[in-house]
Amino acid sequence: MVRGSAQTAAEVSVGRRERGGAGRGGGTRRGREIDAALQRAYPDARCALDHRNAFELLVATVLSAQTTDERVNTVTPELFDRWPTPADLAAASEDDVRAVVRVLGFQARRAGQLIGLAAALERDHAGEVSADRDALTALPGVGRKTAHVVLGNVFDVPAITVDTHVGRLARRLGLTAADAPLAVEKDLARELPEADWTFACHRLIAHGRAVCTSRAPACGACVLADLCPRVGVV
């Protein structure tokens, strides 16, 4: 059942602003408390996609759409062993790439997407992955979320990545009332310390996988129990 004292996300948001709003780039007091608690609980939280450089993370993140990071990690070793650079992948046979990524599903679309991405890197960026978000999102198959993964984890540019876990926890914690990823991102940017944006998202993802799951959140075992209004929790 929904906890009797649970508030709506909008009510929590209003109360939060009344209790002392956001510092410039420093997040709100409650946002900092949540992030600090998660940092203690998940000190080793990091990007779950295995990679050695920006190109590998970019490709792995594109592949992670509609599948899990764990499954992507099963195909990228062979993928990067056979085609380690954008030039190699751009020249690959689509049939060969399709065979490697088949286990992920949608293999025809994924193969064409990867070859097109690699070709664009070669054609427009001399085979280098840019640290500019607009340049990244102009690449085939690269959206804002993928760009933020690369910016935050390779180039150390603070970036908020809103996946299903981050969105779900942000709403349950009353940090946003929004459903659209961009709106959630903007709300979290106000709530969380800017320097921690990238790893705060990793910590939210870790907590979403381990404790605050979609169907059966373990509220009794949650390190955020005293900070969480459990918006929408049933």
C-alpha cells in the first residue's frame, strides 16, 4: 500500500524550496543529504559498461539501448578486438558486425548504426570522439543521454544521465514531478551538487538496482528511508 503520509512529488518539491532552496551549483540541502547517503552506501559506483577509451564507451552506450549493460559487456570484447578504431569499424562488413551483436537483438539496425557512427567519426572528426555535446548528438544514434555518459565518464564533464532507475528514484524521492527525461535532468541539476552529477547518477542507478527496485522497493532496508517521501510507492 502507499504509505499513509506519502506526499505527491509536487508537494515535496514545494516544501523543499520553502526549506532552503538551491545553492548556485551546490544543489539543495536535501539533495546533498541524499547524495551523501548514497555515496556512503555505494562508494565504488561507476559506469557499468566496460570500456578503455571514449570510442569504446560511445559504441557500448549506443548498443545499450533496449538491452542491459551486462549483456552489452558480453559482446564488446569481440567487437573491439575485431574493430578497435572508428576507421576499422567504418570499413567493416555489416554482416560481420550483425553476427557479433546478434545476441542483443535488433542486430540489423544496430550494425548499420555502429558502422554509420564510425563513418561519421572518421569523416567529420578525424576519428576522434569530441568532448562537445552538440558534436556528439549530431552523430548517428547518439542522443543526449549517450552524450552525457561519454562526457561524464571519459571527459570528466559533470553530466546527468536519466535512465529508468534515475527517473524512478528522482520521482520517489520527490526530487522531481516530471516524467520526461529532459525535465527530470533539469530538476536534478538544481537538486544535486554539480561536481557530483555524473557519479550521483551512478549511485542512484546502483540503489535502484539493489534496493529501490521498480516492483518491490525494500524500503525497510533503505539508507534513504528518513529522507524519502516514497512518492508513488505501492
